[in-house]
Amino acid sequence: MIFKTLEQYDYEQVVFCQDKASGLKAIIAIHDSTLGPALGGCRMWPYATEEEAVEDALRLARGMTYKNAAAGLNLGGAKTVVIGDPKKDKSEALFRALGRYIQSLNGRYITAEDVGTTVNDMDIMHEETDFVVGLSESYGSSGNPSPMTALGVYKAMKRTAKEAFGTDDLKDKVVAVQGVGNVSYTLCKYLHDEGAKLIVTDIFQESIDRAVNDFGATAVKPEEIYSVDADIFAPCALGAILNDETIPQLKVKAVCGSANNQLKEMKHADMLASRGIIYAPDFVVNSGGVINVADELNGYNEDRATKKINEIYDQMDKVFTIAKRDNISTAVAAERMAEERIDQMMRVRSTFSMNEHSLISRRNK
């Protein structure tokens, strides 16, 4: 059954990693390396079954292909998932064992932090592999990517606001933020500084209290965030939260947030459009983090990374243009933008490979 899935979405490679001494059980999924080495984070999660872990690795790896391509990076898409509880199953031995597996791929795959892993975990893996980014600043690297991810979300939200309201000015706009973690707290600061009004919720009271105290936000219960009167809904927590039950409750003109996989199904992009709600595709919106860590591959330069992240505004402009051009949802338009870039680069490389082959053939005559 797994090969059927690999064939359906044209995955390149799946690596199963096991180390009895450390307890490591991990899956590395490489989806596509047309644009370059495959980059994607390392997620650690207590999956209920091995099948669930494999499914998550494959889904996330494919998503990274689109995210990296849409961000204009010369990188393919991949993902690692580690089966385990990040609160109690981490060890130096586990991450060093995983680092050895990654090193054995000789640069086809580059990892970074993700859900359940930290900068410190990346530093440990770096003891065994050169192919890891998102290292601590002591290595001359970028450190915590959350602030840069937030910057990208902010830029995407401004372009989305322009699409929905005719201006990218967020002053006095009401933004309903679902989840106030590391990324969205910084996003809230950007919004507050511009004069936006915030409505927030979170499953952790301390996160809510911080946003209320620091930004004068209005707090609501988690189940109430969908139905508040607001201009923009910013999902910054769970995936699949745009669905048959939640979309009818929305009273906003736009959706733009940092959460991954916000649409439960692609049909829900059409449902949003039918209600006149502008949807900003999540893998474009939240690409600031991967843009930031990818810059480490050239020797990290914060100014250069920031300039690239600011261009997410322009990438969102392309998404809206394609959606209008082809009369499709913005979700499909974002995928099309990524696919068009991959196809274009594939043809460029194919052309030069053919020319090189012809030159060699003539020399051998």
C-alpha cells in the first residue's frame, strides 16, 4: 500500500531509521528534489501507530515541496518524524543516531527543528551531520526561527488585507488570533504596533494573559474564536480548523495565519470563497521560518534573510493573480504557483543537461 501512495504523489525516497541502543524510531520522507536538496524539519510526536507516523511524514514532506518552491528557494521538500514523546523520550544518543542517518544521505536531505524539537536538539544532531540548519546562534546560525516566521505572516496579512479591503493598512482592523504561541505572540506585537485590535484565545491561560497584558487584547474561549466579529481570522494553532463546522461561523473578510494545513479538505477553500472570505494559503504565509533557516546554507546573514521574508508580500500577490487568471481558489493557485516554478526549473536544467550531453558527444567523435 505504501508504494501506491509513493507512486500517486511521486515521492523519491523513504528511509526507516532504527537504533536499539537509543530507542530511535524515525521516518525520513523525501518527496521531491527537483529544485535542490530536500529541506524539511524534524518532528517528534507520540504517534499512536507506526502507520500514522508514516502518513504524517509523507504528508508533511509533500507540503514542504510546495512551501519551499513557493518561497522561491532552490530546495526540495522532505520531512523527518520521530516516534516518541518529546517531554520524556529525548536523549543525546537518540538525536546523534538520527544525525548519523541524515549524514548517510550525503546532502540529499537537510533537517531543521519542528514540532517537538528544539534548537538544542539540532545542535546535538550537528555533532554527527553537516546537513542540519536552525542551529543555535553560537554556531553563527539563525537560532529560533519564530520571529522570522511571524514577520512573514505579518507581511502576508498586509497583502491579504489589501485584497480584502483595498488597503494593506491594518490600523483599527480587528484580528481574531487562534493560539498565542511563540510565532503568533510576535505577530500580535506587529499588529499591535500598527494599531490593530486583537481578539485572542489559547488552550493555555498564561498565553492568553500575556497577550491581554502586553497588547490590550480581548480574550475569548477557544470555541468562541470562530464566531467573533472581526476583520481577519488568524489561525495560529491546530490544522484542519477550516471545515464544514467552523467556516459557517466566521464573520470575517479574510483568513491569514501561521498554522499548517488549515483546510481540512481542498473543498473548504471554495467554501470560503463562496462566502466572500479571502483565504491566504498557509504554506505561503508561514514560509518565513524555512526561508530564514535556509539562508544558513549560504552562511547566515540576517539582512539577506529578512529581505527574502519581506518578499512573501509579493508571493501573496502572485497567488491572488493566478487565482483570478485561472478562476480557481487561492489554495489551488498557491499549489499551481509552486508547480509552475518546479516545472520551469526542471526544463531549464533539462535544457542545459541536453546541451552538455551534445557537447560531450561531439568531443567524442
